[in-house]
Amino acid sequence: MNDSIQKYLSQLEQKPLFGHRVLVTRARSQSSELVKRLADLGGEPIEMPVIRTVMPSDLSQIDTALQEIAHFDWIVLTSVNGAEFFFQRLGELQLDIGEIEQVKIAAVGPKTVQVIEAKGVQVDLVPLSFRAEDLIEQLLRMVEPGQKVLLPRSNLAREILPIALRQVGCIVVEVDLYETQLDTGDAERVAHYLEQGTLDMITFTSSSTVQNFVKVMKSIHPDIQALLSTTQLVCIGPVTADAAIKRGLNVAAIADPYTMEGLIQAVLRVAKQSSKKL
């Protein structure tokens, strides 16, 4: 064997995820960072995006809100997707970002903040952790009754935030800025890995990825618990983990913090605990 190949293989075997095949279920448009990190750590990432995000076919609701953006007191962006679609549509409507200067911005997660600040817009509130409950706790200390709050979100977003804001007297405008849709991905190949017991871990980055993965897999193999019996599930946060548990699935690890890096560290913890190799 060529010395350089031998050296490469030797180095690869020393990496913490060597011998571990890890499924990535998040949308393909957002999976590249996670896939690269898993590969750099010696793992074999398998992509099966079970969701895709698209703008809704009817944009009248969001367009009306954006054209009146200066009349809002707060804009709350709870995801990277939300921030990206928000600024994309602002640009498509040729609206001046300067209109947002007098509006306070709340954002969830460092990646969401990066997207916003890259547009030259200041973020006024970032919760210490990345759950809706923590955002609510801090936001309720800052809003006042009668203030107008814009929530541009996914069509599948939880209702806990708008309910809490309305209870303290805020005027809340909810708009479906993007839709989260089912994507079947490479389901047959993944089902084969699971049936053979050769898929070590599955990463879930949202409740939608859990829901859609289970739906797709059940269409191939109805007994989802048996199908996943030799595979460890790693979730990005407690809300995502709850979605898995409610569907009868066992969660091996939950990221802390609830970020992509936290998810990777959770994968590493699971790999360290497992002696299974390909």
C-alpha cells in the first residue's frame, strides 16, 4: 500500500467518529455545515433531507406586513430560515431596510443573529438559550401593552409565543413567511441501512424533521421502533426530543447548547459511549 494512503488511513482511524455512519435529516439547503463537520471528525454522513423550506404561494399577507414594517414596535425572528426569507422578500419588494431602524428586533440563536447583522440591522434581544420559553420570558419584560409585534415564521411554528404576547396586551401579527414541506429524500437506501443495522446515529434538528422522518419510514417499515432498535437518536434540543419521545422513540442524547455545535458534541458523546464500528 502506498505510504501516503497508509498515513491517511492511520490518521482517519484516530478520529473520534471513525466507523460511525450518521444520518443528517435537515433540509439540504442547510445541511452542508453539519455534513462537513461529521466528515472532518471521521464519520460517514448520510444525507436524507426530510424537509424542504419554500415561500408560500400566496405572499399577500407577508407583503402587506412588510410594506407597513415601520409601524411595528417589534419583529421576532426565531430561525435562520425566517431571517433569510424575511430579508429575501424585503429585497424582492425593493423595500428600504432603513425602515427597520426604529423597530426593535428579537432573534433566537447565533446563526439567526448573524443573518440579521450581516444586513446591517441591529439585534436588540437574544435569549440566553434557544427555546421559545426563554424568548418569551425575556421578551415579556421588554414589551408594553398596545405594542405591535410582527411574527414572520414557519407555517408549522408553535403557538406559545403569540399567545403569551397577546395575554400581556400586545397586538400580534402572525404571517407564514415560509412553508416546511415533506421531502422523502433517499428513503429506500436509509431504510436498507436501518434494516441491516448499519446506521449508527440519526440527527434531528427540529420537530418537523422527526415528524417527517417517522412518516416516511413508516410508509416503508410500519414498525418504526423495531426499525430503529440499533440506531441512536440525537436531537438538537428538548422540543425536538419531545417530538421523538411522543412517537415512541428513544433519544440517546440532546444537544446543550441547542446549536449545531452542541449537536455535534452530542454526537461525539454518543460515539464515545458506543463501541460499535462499521
